[in-house]
Amino acid sequence: MAKEIDVRGLSCPQPVFLTKKAIDAGETEIIVTADDMVARDNVKRLAENSNYNVQIEEKGEEFILNIIKK
């Protein structure tokens, strides 16, 4: 089951810290919901640098990042 993290309304670096906490806990699948392009880009970069694949789906003004361990 995927770990879900809602970072809507949070500004960086909080979305990155919350995602890093899940990565450090060994989560293999993480779903991050963001409403900010900077948070989207920073979380994506963190995940890719941590050996995860990232797929981004745009829903209106929100971004759903599906992060899966390689």
C-alpha cells in the first residue's frame, strides 16, 4: 500500500522534508499531492536522486506525484 503525503498549502522545504522522511523509512511507493510547482519540482528531484521513478499527473491546479522505488 502506498504512503500518501498531502503537501498542499505547504511551502518548501516542508514538502521535501516530508517526502524524505518517507524515503528514509523505506517506503517503496509514495503518492505526494502538491499544489505548488516549486514543491512538485523539488520533490521530483529528491525522489529521482534517491533512486525512485516519478510520474506526475496534473489535476486542475494540483499535482499527483507517483513515486516508486526502482
